Amino acid sequence: MGMVHFIGAGPGDPELLTLKGQRLIAGADLVLYAGSLVPPEVVACARAGARVVDSAPLSLDQTHALIMETVRRGGSVARVHTGDPSLYGAIREQMDLLEREGVSCAVVPGVTSACAAAALAGRSYTVPGVTQTLILTRLAGKTPVPEAEALRSLAAHKSAMCVYLSAGDPEGVQRELLAGGLAPDTLVVVARRVGWPDQAVADTDLAHLAATARERGFTRQTVFLVLPGQGAHDAAQARSLLYDPHFSHMFRP
């Protein structure tokens, strides 16, 4: 039978698709992409004659049937997911079904919106002397979050965070982060539809997170970058030792 590749499409910009992902899409017999989050321009490299299907209106069983129809004929499938497939990509259940039928599959990573949003804003999550940890998480909603991973519990670490899939309740995000002990003047970058032609980004602070999101209409396809110690009124940050002339390492005595 044919092979299935789960491909990270990146956040939306076709130029952020990896070369490997582009090559596999271009050679696939079936290109199955999540059209609600992946622009058609990302899969425009599909070859002439390939079947290109938007999976947004399809159920798991329907997408599986399409894939099996192709691989049983010996064809290859490019299953294209937004961002990186390992983050909120729902690939596990798809791969389980394929493995039960003896179908080989592999995953090609993609640029996740946490990285693309930081790049758009010109920000770094890790800052010497401030934080060396990044937490990727979400607010509990239709999909529950384990109590140990509640947003307020994670905020207590005072690490950098990127909060996904929570734009419909910015008040809840603000409330939980404050309850976790983050200061009201903590820098928050709110980024909407990163990588799309209408992408937008705004700097605010935690005390005004919800108001900024509502005023700007950032209530869908939005991530919140929480950056402790990087606000306008925070103390000057330490510099990295990497290029410090007094810091020696194996390439610089």
C-alpha cells in the first residue's frame, strides 16, 4: 500500500511551508488539507491530476476512507495540518486507524504559530536572567484541560507562555493568568491570523489583555504571548553570554 505523510503547513504563509513538506505535497496522489485553517495557496503546489480535498467538513471516518481509497491503489497521501502536527493537530487518532490497517505513515514538522507570532512581533520567549522556559497551553473550553495544567497553575511558574485556542474567552485568559500571580503590567502580545494576508499583532499588558483583544476583534485564530520581565517598565535585561568576549567555549578561547 501507499504511504501517508502528515505535514505541518505552518501558520498560513505558503513560504513558511518546509521544503520537505512542499516536495511531498507536490508528489502526492491525494492532498487532504484542513481548509478552515490552511489556505489553499499552501497546497497549490500539488501536481496536475492529483486529488485535492478540503477536509474541514469531513468526519474522521470520512477522511480515513479517502486516505484508504488512495493507499489501497498504491498511491501516496499528503495529509496537511495547520502549524505543526504535534500541537493540537489530532493526528494520533488518524495514525491509530492507519496503523491498524498496516498503512505506513510519517510526520513532517511545521512552523507553529507560537514561533511565527514571536517572529512577527520581534520578540524572544527566552531572555537571560528572566526566563528560560516556554509553556505552550490553552484555556479549558469544549476540550477539557487537566486540573494540574490549569492556566492559573502554569502561570504561577512566571515563565513565558503562548496560549492557544482561547481567543473566544480573553476575559478568562486574563483572569486565570492574574490568579496565577502574574503582574498586571506583564507584557502580552496578541497575534491574530499570523501568516495570513490580514495578520495583525498588538502589544498590551495583562491588565488590558481582554480589552485589547475585544477592541481589535481578535476573537478567533489568535494566540496570546505572555512575556514576563519584558514590559516597558521592567528592569534592563541581562545580555546573553554567547557573544560576550569574556565568555570562553570550545570555539572561542
